Amino acid sequence: MRTRRHAAALGLCGAVCAAMTLFGSGTASAGVGSYPHDNQDPSASGCNNDAITASSANVGGGATILLRYSPSCRTVWAHIQGAAPRTQDNAGGSALIYRESDGAGIRTYCGAATSCYTPMLYDAGMTSHATGTNDTGFTIYSGTTGSY
């Protein structure tokens, strides 16, 4: 009886370990953290001080998505503004920054706020774009910037 329990426990452990290896445990996409400034806050790092809006797009429902770029840090991040705040009936706004070269992406949900931004991704010699979603409770809108 003890041998069966031991074998079952080892089998369960093996299955869990295999699943963790295959599917991972983090929420960030592949490649995040591989470069300088990846997953850092643009305000806390000071990278927002010289930032420009490289591209923007209408999301719908009053929201706009911005692709922000810092020349000194060589980073990008997504910033959505004018989104619906989250309520019990809707998800509100979210912003996604996506680095096209390696598929790294970070999404931030605004919660009760109408504006939010993602952490940064390093972008030197690469292209990235930003996508915003705005769930107003009636319609889910989406918009994507051009690549930069």
C-alpha cells in the first residue's frame, strides 16, 4: 500500500514538474527581462523624461492608445488614456506593449482608472507596437498603433 502511494505521489510530482516546464508560471511573455530596462516602470526609471509618442491609434469608446518611446533609454511602452473604468459590468481599459522581434509582451489593466501604462521593453534595433482595449460594458473596442 505504501509503495502505491509513494509511486502515485512521484507520478503527480512528475506531471506537475512537466507542466511547469512546458507552460511556465509567470505572466510575462517570452523574452521579457532579456534586455536592459525590460519590465521597468518608465516613470520610476526616469525614461519618461525624454519620451515621445511614436505612434497613436483610436481605440474606440473615447480611448486612445499611445506607443511611447524614450530615446535615452531606447525603450517603448504602451499608454492608454480615456478608457472606461472597470465596474462589475465591464473590464475597463488595458494596454499591451509588444516587441515584434521576439514576441515579448506586457499587458496592464487600468482597473478603476481611465488611464494606465505598461512597464517598458527595450527597443534598440527592434520594432514594437501597442494595442489598447476598452470594455465599456456595451462594446469591447480595440486599437493598435503602427510599429516603431
